[in-house]
Amino acid sequence: MLALGLFVAKSRTGRAMQATAQDPDTARLMGINTDRIIVIAFAIGGAFAAVAAVAQGLRAGQINFEMGFILGLKAFTAAVLGGIGNIYGAMLGGVVLGIAEAASTTYIQHIPGMQQLGGGGWKDVWAFVLLIVVLLVRPQGLLGERVADRA
């Protein structure tokens, strides 16, 4: 995570990624090949997805075509929780999501009257309930910034 953050913040390609994300037309006028930058961004994302897929396949002991669907939803949920466009926010969103899932499977089933809402079967429900609550309270995410509407 630190290496990715440093790459985006300090390298020439990382700064070009930030410029392309903010305003592709202006980045193109400044001499940045935006198509190349978009390809690089997708390649980095694909590489991280491949590492995650191999780790999940090793953990599960088998691989099938649908095993990453819920993980993809949770990755998107983590990015929205932390704030879209913020690398450290996505990391924080993932950590918060993981803690919420662990707490829901461990502690909720021990609360009197709520035993049926705890356990492993409910962890996905609680993850998306957390997303809804955060979006109601802070629509830009935990580390997201309010963006002014363009004229």
C-alpha cells in the first residue's frame, strides 16, 4: 500500500494519473498521453486483482469462475466507504469493512435478542448495512472530499 501511494504521489507516471483523473482534456493539453496513462492504471489494477485471485485460490484450494463476485462487491464497497479516488481511503474502507464483518460474526450473536442476526451468514448483510449508513451520514466516504459542482 505504501509503495502504491508513493508511486502515485511521487513518480512522473503517478502524477500523470492524478492529472488524467482530475481533468483528462487539460492533462492532454499539458502533453500527457492520457490513453497510455489509462492503460497503465488498468494494468496496475489488473495486477493487484491477479495477486488477490491467486491468494484467494490458494486459500480456497480450488478455483471457479464465480468465486470473485462477492469479493469484487466488497472491494467496491471498501472504495466507496473510504472515498472514491482516494487510495488511502480505499485501504481504510477495507480495514473498517473487515473489522465490521469480524465484529458482526463474533459479537452480535452474543447480544441478547439478536442471536439470529449474528454469525457467518450475516457478515455480508452487515457489510452493506455499514455502507448504507456511511453513505447516509457522509456521502463522499470516510476520507473523501466534497467536490464542488461544475458550472
